[in-house]
Amino acid sequence: GNQIGAAFWQQISGEHGLDNNGVYNGTSDLQLERLSVYFNEASGNKYVPRAV
């Protein structure tokens, strides 16, 4: 269960251009679309996973 959850967040983070620290390093505005579905923006322009 936990491994599947971790793999899910790694996949979603990568698709949206987020590094392991939750900082956006993407190259496309498309990656920022619907980011709020899975992540909340925290201080310092970092994104943290939402509870799903």
C-alpha cells in the first residue's frame, strides 16, 4: 500500500515538473495546469501533496 502511494506521488510529481522537494522545475505551462488537483502551494513556491 505505501509503496504504491509513494510511486503514485513520484509519477504525478514528475508529470507536473516538480522535483523531490516540491519545487517546480518544469519547462511547460501545460505542467502547471490542474496542479491544484493534487498539490497545495506552500510557502517558498513549494508544492505539497494533498490528501486524496
